Amino acid sequence: MKNTAIFLLLITISFGFAQDVPSTFTLQEAIDYALENNRQAKNASRDIEAAKQQKWETTATGLPQINATVNYQNFLKQQVSLLPNAFFDPFSQIRNLDEYYSELSSPTGIPEIEPGFTEVIFGTKQNVNATATVSQLLFDGSYLVGLQSAKVFLEISKNAKDKTDLEVRKGVINAYGNVLLSEESVLIYEKNITVLQKNLDETTKIFENGLEEEESVEQLQITLSNLESNLNNAKRLRGIAYQMFNITLGIDYNADVILSENLEDLTQKNISLEPLTQDSDVTETLDYKIAENDRKSKELLLKLEKSKALPQLSAFINGGYLGFSDEFTFFENQQDWAGFSSFGFNLNLPIFSSGGRSAATQRAKINLEKSKDDLTETEQRLKLEIATAKSNYKFATEDYFNKKQNLALAERIELKNETKFFEGIGSSFELRQAQTQLYTAQQELLQTMLNVISSKAELETITNNTSNF
């Protein structure tokens, strides 16, 4: 009974965890799930939290600091000092009054002092020093720059998070489209194989009755063999597409998921003239903002180098107690403690650095000029990328309608050649050529559907102008 209860508990826990991951996704649901669970997206969120903590860490350096130290010493052998014998009271050398009077009766009348040194030990064998210090930074130019840098660093982390989310969104769209493409490819191959197998069976019977050449059968067999090979490859690619989709979402790559949308409907949702007519503000793109953040950080580094030539001023106050004893009696009530306290200021004045600070400042200026050129380069590059993305999206849309018409034509041509072949007025070579043309048109249309979806996602990623599906 106990083992059964444990087994049921494990099943319940496993079922509970399984419920956390949906089994069916629309494209928008997949995007929303990935933004919360994709590993790169989660790490980008953690970077923002780390930046917030770093901002407070920088701020805290200018706030009051309290530190306490406790120092315990136990001399295994105390240090000996030497003092001249003359240091001591000469009367301390006289043992009694008789000796004193005999010394007075000496020719000099002054007690004699033995030359040399006397060994003495200062202090006790053990001591404890407990000190608490409160310090406050009063002025430091680098601290002010550090506060500004912390804000910029937090802004950089937020922009990096937004950039990561855009890339994750694009990755989900492409992965979702690849799964749908692979599913459609498998269906089309299976449908074509079914039709072609029927044609092959009919042609084989006609050949066996002596009304058709063997070459016609062989032509169809070649086409069927190619389709079967492509079908097997499409099934393998479908499995890989699902695994890539799962990884993009942040779930186990072998998890079973179902995509509730189809490629045709998704393509129709992504066909719109609005992205082509919108005026794209380059300064609103994330790549431009990231480049702008880099310029700001270089400006702050220049300020930092300049601030190092300013004085630094801080204040402190401390207090503590000292305890002395030859034995360890510091936790006893009769232990005596001597208190002390002090306050003061620390002023650091940079005077001469042999040109080191000047060189660092010049280097920061050079890096700032480089970041300004990088910002201009980014602006020009983004304008080109936006124009290219719009062109690619427009071409993908036009190509989709073109390939759709081509497929309709290829279907009619294949049907005509099939009819002519079975009526005996068309060759097997012409039929195979028409079939190959049809199969190519089918795959091209599927690819153009995916191109419409992915090219729009690319344009939205560059312009930072996303839409829901």
C-alpha cells in the first residue's frame, strides 16, 4: 500500500508538471509562451534584475558605511624591551635603611647605580580590541559619474531584453512556419504518391495487355521512387522542425505539440500593405538605441577620467573598547574595559600623475569619437536594412501570388498530359515532365508562403513594430 501511494503521488506530480506546458499552440500563443520560457529571454530578464542590483550597489557606495572589527591577541611569548638602569629610581635599589645610611657615608654621598639595562615587559599577555567605524563619502566626482553610468547600464539591459524578445519572436515565427511547411510537404508528397501509384497501376495493366510501351511504366516508376525518397526526407525534416520549435519555446525538444494553424491561413494574415507604407523612424529601432547607449557610455567614461583629477573627501567617526588581561577573562563581569573614540576627515588631492590621467582622458575622447561614428554608421545601415526588408517583403508577397497562379497552371498542364497519355496521344516523357513541373510548383508555393511570413517578421524585427497574429 505504501509503494502504491508513492507511485500515485509521483504520477500526480508528473501530471501536474505536464499541465504547465500547453500541447496545442496558435502562433500568438507560441510567441507569448516563448517570451516567458525561452532560455535566452529568461536570461535577458535576469540581466535586467542584475543591472538593478548593480545600480543600487553603485548608489550604496555614497551612503553611510558601518564596519566593525574585533581583534583578539594572545602572546605566546611577550616581547621584551630594554630600559637603562638609570631610568629607575635609585632608591628602589636600596633594600633597607642600614644600606641607605651606608650609601650616604660613601665619599660621594649618592647611592651608586649599577650600569646596564633592565628587561621589562609592557602590557598584558592577552588583549581584545573592539572597534566600530561609521564613514561617509562627502565628495567624489567618480561617484557622481558612477550613478549616471548605473542608469545607462540599466537602460542598456532593458534594450538588450527588448532586442532578445524581438529575436525570440522572429525565431518562433520561423520555427512555427517551418513546422507547417514540413507538414504540408508531407501531405502533398503522400497525395502525389497516391495519385502516381494509381497511374502506375493502370499503366502497368495497359502494358501487360500490350497496349503501352515498357518505357512508360519505367518513367512512372522513376517518378514514384523520387517521390517516396522525398517523402521520407520530408518526414525526417518534420521531426527536426518540431524539435527546433520546442527548443525555441523553451520546452523539452521531444515534447509532443500540435500547431492549430495552417500555412495558407497564416500567410493570408501576414499579407498587408501597411508595413510597406509606414514611415520607419530609425531612431525608434532597438539597434539605434543600443548604439546610442554605447555613445552615452563613452561620454560617461570620459567624464570619469576627468573626475579623477578632482579631490576626494570623506568623513569618519569611530569608537571602541580595549580589554587587557593575563588570563582570558573577557567574558567575566569584573573585566575592565577602556573606551576610546575619534572622528576625522580624509582628503585625497591628486597632484601629479606623470601624464597618466591626461593620457587616459585622451583615450576616452578617442573612444567617444569612435562611438559617434558608429552611431552614424548604424543609422545609415538601418535605413538600408529597412529598405531591403521592405523590398524583400514586397517581393515575397508578389511571388506568392505568382507561384499560386503557376501552381494552378501546372495542375491543368499535368491533368491535360495525363489525359493525353491514357488516351494514347501523349508520351510518358511529356507526362513525367508535367508531373515534375507540378511537384516543383507545389514546393515553390509552400516556400513562398514561408517567405511571406519570415520576411514580414524580419521587417517587424528591424523596425521594432510588431503585431499580433
